[in-house]
Amino acid sequence: GQWAMGNGQWAMGNGQWAMADCASCRSAALPPVIVSHYTPPMTITRLIPIACLLLLLTGCRPNPPSTPNQTVVLYTSADDEFAKMVVNEFTKETGIAVKLVGDTEATKTTGLVARLKAEANNPKCDVWWSSEPFGTIDLTNSGVLKPFGMKDLVDDQWPKTLIDPDWTWVGFANRPRVIAYASDRIDNPPTTLRDFAQPQWKGRIGMARPQFGTTRGHMGILAAQWGLPEFERWLTMLKANNIRLYDGNATVVRAIAMGEIDLGLTDTDDVWAGQRNNWKVDCVYDSFDSPMILTTLSSKGPVLLPNTVGIITGSPHPENAKKLAAFLLSPRVEKLLAESTSRNIPANPALADLFNATAPDSLTTPDPNRLKDQPIYPNFSDAYQNIPDALDACDRILTP
């Protein structure tokens, strides 16, 4: 048998008896954990008096087992670090335990979307939190997300572009797409995507494989903005410039730091993570082309992609699902993410100061090339409709 005692916890192997942590145990100033192995196994009969004595001395009682109404299941493509940070705060505030199911870097969003569709007739998940909007739109169209499930969780000032017409999802905590570059090798990085086709960057450009994550949606946005023929022309120029494809946005940033490439398309949070590793990487946002310049591959400014949240149709824990969804959209969470190392840009108009502190300058100060009342978000519905053709073009043109 094995036994251990310390930090308010007591347990014994083989006999299967345990006493849970509690305040009175901690106040008893028990010694550090000790694990002893006995040659003759200690029987449960001999342990019962010891257990009773400990209960009397400390006044501890075992914690009640968790019940279904104390839990909620969250599927998320958000990075583990930030997802855990948020759900831990939710559990502290509500006492509701969160079962967190994440995704891999290489299959961001796509893998969990497929799983949710497969589980549609017998849902295991309560809440869907995506790091981008397009997988969420796909789930809406497949009937996986509950119509009007998000109704009344945000006020009338919330950006309309970030609210599904049937309230199946709401967007929050934006991340921009950016041009990452080697800060120790490039003094004046390009600020438009058409510049990736310039000959000086041949063999020195990269992006994540377009089939997954935010790159997938970004391709749909470009195809919608430029039209499919011009989008295909751009891909053909990238192919001629020997673009490299990587398994995820973080890998693009690593490739820049390791000297494999000099420029890459990625998300801001991956650049910030690289800088925390002391990598020589930085980023610039897409600029606004002057409306007086006629170009077929025009640059329309920074691309903001929101996180999105929705409640699953037939969720096992509907009351807790609504509580978690409301928490994700709260000012507290947007503030938490904005002030984290991810530096997400808040969507809530009540957090205007944080928006101004985290958003690109071209969105917070007057830009002579930005049209009056030009929206800061792309048309996500149009982009979603263009994703299949955009990905088909990527497969045909970029894949060897």
C-alpha cells in the first residue's frame, strides 16, 4: 500500500480511501507530502482508525462529486494558453467546471468543425469558441449552432457585422492579419500583398497552408475583394516567386526567425509570441491604397478577424452554455485578452480606449487613403461564399 499526507490532502493506495482538500486541513500546517512504501501491505482494517482520527482532528469532509449541472463543455480553436486563462476565470466566478476540447495548430478550426458536424445528432458540446468567423458560419449553415441562442447577450451598440442575422454567433476580440518580416534583415517591409510578387522577394516569402485556420478565410476575403480571376493571377505570381507553405501561422513566424524566409502572412499573436522568444521578427498591417490609384490588386487596409462564439443546438447543459457564452462576450474577457500577450482588439464599443491602444493606427487616426465611413471589417458572408473557389485555386496553383 501507499499513503501520502500533506497540503491538506490524505490518500492511501490499494485501500482506495481519500480525504479532500479543505481550509481546515491547510490551517493544520501539515508537513510536506510524504510517500512511503511498506513491505507488508497495510490493510483497510488497520487504516480505518487512522482515518477516523484525522477526520476528528481536522474537521474535513470530502468534497461532493461534481454533478452534470456544475459543468459545461467548450470546443475551441483558440490557443490553449488563452482559452485556459479565460475558462479558469469563468470557473472562479461561477463555480461551473469547463471541459475544454481544443484543436491542433496545423488543423486550426477545421478539425473541430468536422467533429461538431459529426456529433450534430447527439451533441457532446455546449459552446463553440472559434478563433475566426468562417468555420462558425459553416456551422450555422449546417444547423449546428442554435438560432437566436446568442440573442440579448450583447447590446445595440455592438458592431452589426459581428452579429449573425439569426443570432447563432457573435464576434469579439479581433486579431489582425499581418505581413510579418525579419526585423534584423529588412528595414522597409512591403505593406501590400501584391508586393509579395516583387522579384526581390523571390524564394523569401511564405504563408500557412490555405486549407486551415485564418489563412483559409483570408484567401476567401481576397477572392471576394479582387474577384477570382485577379486572385488567381496573384497566386500565379506567388508561385513564380517560389512561395513556401507551412503547417500553421506560428511556423511561418519561426521560419522568418530561422532565416528560411524574410516575409510571411500570419496573425499578430504569432508575431508577439515570436518576440517573446527574442526572435528578430516584427509586422506591418496592410495599408490603404489611394482611391486615386487604379490597381486590380488593391490594398484595402488591415484585415481584422474576430473570435466568434455560439451555442450548440441541443447542447447538454443549456443554462450553463448561455452563462459561458455571455461570459466570453463580457468586457472582462475582452479586456483580459487585450491585455494578454495575444493583444486582441476589443469589439465592444464600451472599450474604445483599449481599441485605440491595440488597433492599427490606420483605424484609429485619420488616414488620407481611407474612404469616409469605410467599414473596418470585411464582408464575412461574401468571403465565406468565395472560400471553396479560393481554396480550389490555391490547390491548383500553389500545390506542386
